[in-house]
Amino acid sequence: MSKPDRSKLPIRKQPFAGVANRTLGGSQPDWEELGHVEPPDGAPNVLLVLIDDAGFGNAATFGGPIDTPNYTRIAQEGVRYNRFHVAALCSPTRAALLTGRNSHAVGFGSVGEFSTGFEGYTAFVPDDCVPFPRILRDNGYSTAAFGKWHLTPDDQQGPSGPFDRWPVGWGFEYFYGFLGGGASQWDPCLAENQKIIGTPPEFYDEENPYYLPDAMADRTIEWLHGIRAQDAKKPFFAYFSTGCSHAPHHVSQEWAAKYKGKFDQGWDKLREETFARQKALGVIPADAELTPRDEAFPAWDDVPDKLKTFYARQMEVYAGFSENADYNVGRVIDAIDELGELDNTLVLWIWGDNGASLEGTITGSFNELTMENGIPLTDEMQLQLAERYGGVDAWGGPMMDPHYSAAWAWAGNTPFQWGKQVGSHLGGTRNPLVVHWPERIADTGALRTHFTHAIDIAPTILDITGIPMPTHIDGIEQQPMHGVTFADSLTDADAPERHTQQYFETVGNRAMYKDGWWLAMKTARIPWVITPDAIKPYAPGVWDPDQDPTELYYLPDDFSQAHDLAAAHPEKVAELKELFWQEAEKYKVLPLMATLAGFFGMVPPLPEIATYEFRGDVQNVLSGMIPRIYNHSYAITAELVIPPGGAEGVIVAEADHLGGFSLFIDDGKLTHTYSMMGVFVFRQQAEEPLPEGEVTVRMEFAADAPKPATGGEVTLFINDKPVGTGRMEHTVPIRFSGYAGMDIGRDNGGVVDLGYADRKPFAFTGTIKKVTFDVNPHPSTEDAHELHKAVHHGHAAHALSA
């Protein structure tokens, strides 16, 4: 049999090689007709693991304070890379990882939920940059993805698709996880293959509650067992992408309790301890220096003593959450070992898709989306709100969606400066990588110091599997991958370093690396500050990026970026600055700050649709796809049939008690509850019960003005008769949730009004004929275009923190 032509996908079927006479007499079958494409001989299994929002100094495997026995085991049986790089934001790293190309060049200059009209920021991968899972699949691999996706535009996360931006469109034959940037680990709105399946049924089992990290490992193991039951030899590619350690930081008390008291020394001392362990392990050079604390972060000694327990608890939960992720990855690896296939499985395990997240603000937060919605809360307010939802001991449980202080994240990025969003510095762009392949790696436990990048993963996997990068896929000529293979470094510590030049850019923070030199150009904006005053300096015609301060580092002599050489080498600064602009033009990075275009009125055309109708059993409408009710007047109308004796239950509900709304019938009365991120909760109820038979109910919100976070008046109607009123002083300006869904006829998962939590999902006992949202009920009193700009201002803010 001739070898297949792998240069063009899909691979063409070989011509019939048998004999087909008029009858079976003399005819010869060609049994290859029944076969399928097989990968090259000896192609190994591949397990690609990606931990979310974690820093270089988190895992014990690289000197951190968090126990990671499975990561350490894989490192000791494989090799560690201490100069592996990512983009400084989630979606860009994932796009680079799965395409082998720079993130802007494939439309991911920002996060998957946020698209703009600029080529590098569309969240649409061009057809000539097909992701490598598709290449593996078409060359005979079984492929599956589990966990966080974050590569589907916000308005395409529903049953109408299109699905080419879902995992199935990227070459994965099976997917179980969530499409957005984060998820509740207790109550996720899940997707499976091409369907949103929403809250898992196990959520309602109080004795054995659902937990997403456990379920991810269970599904992965189930998938592995299934493909082996059918085919004993077909290699697999599994992409295991944890929601940990992105906020919300959710984990059981059992895991968090392991770290009780282990962070009472605070973040400054923690950095010193981590730094000492890193040197003892040899994962950083002996002459590396610990970079100082930026004034944006408070000193631990300045934290009031009465709040230190609160802050320490934040890190205890984060550590337990992270160790649990290590445990569940270990379960998957053990399952591969039990199949007898670990020796021939290439495991690439990246601890973080960017540096640890600074987006919890200095205080940390009981609800991570308070920062995104621009709600200013002091640490004492955060503590008081945490007490409302169960107290600090409940931090990490299902009643809160917590994020730790930015100062803990900074400590997690030891020994580097800054963290997530800061593409100019190693704190945002350098993460641990461990590669395990017993069949080939001989000097186990060794360290590799090659400069490597997320875009190198795809060409390395193709190199090892013996599969060429195709010239054409579906008849479309493909762009070459921008990354380079580092396969030879797995077995040879002296292999040449091939990745010698790389640009970085995230929300205007940028860097240019070449031959050991690193030029850093950071904007003045602090990553967790998205106020109008913080954004104003970057307006069109105001910001001149060439006037941003520059820092220059020579990394072969300065591992941690501790010594700025810009003043001593102005010619190198000028050279690298010019090279950055060349790379930025080549890879579609321009215009800089395209992520913030919505703040400055650069928005898509005003939508023509002002009413949205929902009929039947519509559930799990993801938060980015609900009707656009934010920051202006709107109305919700429901046509109901109330049976004899009355009805109760939810008519429509979005998200949960930490941000959302619910229109429901309780004790026979129409009721509306609105949670302003769990900080303020407003409730209005009709003064009279609903009559039996066909009834039309309506909730109208009359905004004070079409502006972010506007207050306004609520009126409840039954058959056009006003039956209740109330005022909401504040409304959510940007987004109720990053992960909960909207349901008609019930309130799935965590509920909006805790008064019916014991009856969840509190399904409606009458009949709902139709629910209609009118997002422009009084067009004569609203400036639609200004409102449209305000809404997209909110979308831009979400992009900064997703």
C-alpha cells in the first residue's frame, strides 16, 4: 500500500486496487476500501494540559507554596522548561497554542467573547490558519477537549451557532466543558459537543454535589476507555484545560483546610520563601534577583491586623483549588498509565495560560464580577459582603464567586514583576512547562532553558507525530505556522535554540524579544483599574505609544528582569522598538488598543432588533446572549395560563443571587427580584394575586437616563393594570455573570432569589405561552446611539477582565 499524501487535507482516498468484474467470478476485493486514515507508524498519544490564570511561582514543582505532587512526578520523569512563554491573556494564549500562530494573526488580540472590526481582534480564525487538532484528526487521531474553551465569540454561544468557532470546528471530535472565560466549579453552564446542556443534574444532589474538576477528569477517563474499547491502537489527542485557577476560586473546605495558616506571613514574605525554594530546586539561576514590589501593591505590614485573616483565607482557597487541579490531572495520567500507554504518551503540561490574575483588585472580592462592573468596594466592605453569604469560612463554596487580592497574584508570579494583562513583563508572559515522554526522554528530571513559546507547541507535536504541516486544507492554501519545533531539546539539552525573536502585546502593554534582549513598554494603567479616568489617556489622538516609558533587559544575565539597561543602551532600545512596529504590522497587532475601541465610540452598527421572543422550553441562554437590557429602560412581558387554584414558579430568570434578575410567581403574586452583583438586592411584588385563566403580566423598568448603572423605577402589571412598584437605585452596567444562563419557566442551578432556593429550580406550574423582552420601550425618551455606545463600553470592560 502506498503512503497517503498528507500535504493536503482531507487526505484523498486511494484508488480502488481490486478487480470488479460483472459478477463475483474473477473479482477481487480491495480491503483497504474499508479502512480509514491512519497516522504515521509510531505516532504517540498526546495529552496537552493547560492550567488557567496561574503564575511561575505557584506550583511547588517550580518552587511555589502549592503542593503539586502529580506535576512534580511528571517533571521528575520528564523535563522542565523555565523559559516558556505565553500571551498575557487567556484567549490569545489558547489561540496561539492551538494554531501555532501568533494570536493577533488569527484574530485573537483579545478574549473570545469580544470581537471588534479590526483584523487582529475579530475572534475569528482565518480559514488559512486551521488549528492543529484538525490536522491530527484528519491524519487518524481521536481528538477531544475537556474544560475551558474561551475561543467562541459571545454572540455565537447558542444553538444557532455557527459551530466553526466551537471546539468541533477546531478539529475536536468530542467536547465537554464551558465556552466562556470562567465558570462556577459548582454550578457551570456546560456545553457538550454542539449543545449547551447547562446545569448538571448532580448539582441538586446535596449529599454528593457536582464539582466540575472531578467531572472533567471523569469524562476524560470515560472517553479514553471508550476509544480503547473500540480500537486498541488508534492514538489519541486529549486537550485538558482546567477552569482552575481562573476565578471564581471554588473548592471544598477539605482542600482549602490543608493550607490553614500557611499564608499568615503575607505576600511579601511568601515571595521571599518562594524565591529561595526556586533557587534550591535550580529552576531559576543562582544569580537571579528578586524584583521589588511595585507601589501599586500594598506591603503586608500595612494591612490592618483585623483583616489579615480575611486576606490569608483568600490564598488558602486559591492554593486548595490549585492542588485539586493537580490531583485531577493526575487521575487522567494514572488512567493512561493503567491502560499501559503512559510510556508512549507525550504529555505537555503548562501551568498557566498567562501570569496569575491581578483582576481581584487589591482587596480581593467575594464576587469577581464586581471589578468588571466597576463597583468600588473597600476590603472591609468585601468582608461584610462575604459575611452576608456565609462568612470567610464559606469563601470558595457555592454562595460566593471569589477572587483573591492582586498582591497574592503578584506573589504567585515570583520572581517576576506584574502578572496577567501585562504583556510587557515576564510576570504576565512566562509560565512553567513540563514535558513527559518516557519512551524518548532519558535525562529525566533535567532542566531546559531554551526560549520557547505557546506557538511552538503545535509544530513540536506535529514534528514528534511525524505529521507534516499541510499546504492546503479544504482546498485553501495554509499560512505556515509561526512557531518552531523544540522536539530535539527533549532529548538533547544542547540542542540549538530556534525561537530567537518574539513580540508580545496585551491591551497596549507590549514587548519585543530578540537574541536575549527584551524591550518592555508598559502603559501606565493598572490592570485592575478600568474607570473612565484610567481609560481616557488612551483615546484616539491622545495616546502616543512611542512616548511610553521603555525598559531594557538582557535576559541571559538577568533572568527575572531586575536590571533596566535602557539608559545604557539607547541604540538597542531604538532597534527593538522599530522591530516591534514591524512585527506589529506583519502580525495584525495594529491598531494598538483595539480592545478599547468600544470605550471611544467605535461600535458596530446599531442592532435593528428591539424585541426578543422566547417560546417553549428555552433554557441556558448564556449571559453574553441575553437581550440587551443593560443601562436603559426595558420591559419583560409574559403570556401565561394560570390553572385553577393558582400557580407558582419562575417565569424567566437570568444568572443567580450574585448578579441577575428573576420574574416569578410566589404566594400567587407576581414578583421581581434584581441582584446588583450581590451588593444590592431589589425586590418588588404585586399587591394582589394573579387571576386564573389567560393572563398577561409585565415588568417595566423606566431608567432615570440611558447611562451605565442607571437607577430607575419598576412597575409590575397584570393585564395592563399596575399592581406594584419599586425603585432600583443601581443596575448592573456590564454583565450579570460570565457563566450562568437565562432560563424560561425555571431558574436552573444557583437561583436569583434565595427565598426560593429550597424549591429550586422552582419550575412554573402554569403554562408559559410566550416571554417577550422589549429593550427600547420608550424610543422617544432615549438616545439609542448613545446607549449603544454605552453598552459596548461595557463589553470593552468585560474584555479587559475575562
